[in-house]
Amino acid sequence: MVEEIPALFDPEGSGALQLYAFQSKTGKFDASEELTNYLKIHEIDYDEDKVAHFENNEGTSIRACEFFRDSRIWLVYLMANQGKMLLATYNSCEPVEDELFQTLTHIISSVRFL
């Protein structure tokens, strides 16, 4: 745990994958709106052209983007399915190599909402 947030990391690496889970009591999440809100908190403008949009076969909306802040790279994945949402962030002071990027992609694509 890092700052009371579940975190996964390679002890020999420089980054951490943190996971935040949310459930709405009032309706469903809009993935683009939620990503916009998250980026705004970090003073990053939402640029539609820099956001990847996916939907899996379970109807989960997935948004992914990356940005640089304070000499760190951030990969942000937001998954929303009705009233459930998972925000996954990976940040590191080192560039994300292809192998790590593929590992993160597999982790994110394995998420299923129950």
C-alpha cells in the first residue's frame, strides 16, 4: 500500500501501479467525464486526440492516456461499467519500455466487474 492505496510494483523497478475502485450510488459513470476530472486535478488538459478509447465485450468503457508531470511519466487507465469504476495509474521516473507496457496492458485488460 502506498498512501493507503493498493499498489503493485517490481522491487527492482522505478514505478508503481496504483488502483482506485469506486461505486456510484446514484447512476452510472461516464468514462470520458471521469478521466477529464482526474486530469483536471493534476492540471492536465483533456485532449481527445491523446486519449485511447476502448470497449470490451462486457460493455466496459476504457480510456487510456499518458502525460508527463514533475519529471515523471504517468499512464492512466480508467474503466467504467454502469455504476462501477476502476482508475489505474502507473507512474515512474524512467521511460516505460515495451515489455512493461505490455504487462500493464494485460493487467488492465484482465479487469472484470462483478
